Amino acid sequence: DILKFISDDTSVRSLNGYRVGNIILKNVKNIDNFKLTLKLVKFWANQRGIYNNKLGYLGGISWTILVAKVCQMYPNYLPNQLLIRFFVLYAYLDWENFPIRIIEDNVIESNIFPRMPMRIYTPTQPIMNSAHKVTLSLIHISEPTRLLSISYAVFCLKKK
């Protein structure tokens, strides 16, 4: 690993995005379904005005990790099914007590990681919380009810 030869923290962090992306792709079974689902989630977040890390919302890497986790949990689902699972899972998740990780054994909860309202950990060293700017008031994703209603309506129309 090239990081053995890099001593300054800034350089290590600058390589982190590339490394996180590679680890995520290695830990997702169907890359095409993952990419399409991620594209849909990012489009949704942009349309809702909640895609901006600087303003206290989730940024690109956080959305990517959240979608990757759903893809890991439901490896044989199609993108439309993954999208529904995404909204249902994260709408009802107890964010304070269940941090999101792609690789489960890479984070040890300790005093190093202070309790935050939302914890989405990157899968590479140095492990960071990609949702460290998110506040409790911004966590609630209200889309599941609307999405499930639309899905049910489409299902009923196809059934006729």
C-alpha cells in the first residue's frame, strides 16, 4: 500500500476518495445495479435540495456509502427494488444507535469517534465519519411514504 510511504495527513486524505470508491466497488455484488441506484438517489437528493455537505446535508460519499450498504443487504435486487429498500431502511433507522459501515469489522466504537447524530463511516484507513456535519433536524428522510404510494399505484396499474 502506497500509504506506508506517505507521512503527512493531508496527502493521505487526498487519496481517500479514490481508495473509498475502490473498496465500495469491491464490496458490492452487482456494480451496474449499484451505479444506477446511486445515480437515482443522487438525482433525488439534488431535486430535494439535500445534496450538499457544506450546508449540513449529506455529500456524495455519504450517499454512496448508504446506497452501497443497501446493495450489500439485498445483493440480488434490481435498482427499482433497491431504491424502495433504501428509503424504507433509512427512514426508520435509529441513526444514533446504528452507524453505517460497508465493512463491519473496520470500526471499533470508542472515544476516538464521538457520538454524533449520524455516523456513516468510510471503509478505509483513516476511518472518518462522512456525516459529521449532519444535525438531527436534517436526518429525517420523508420520502418513503410518498415512494411506497407511487410504487403501489404503479403495481396496481400493471396488475389490471
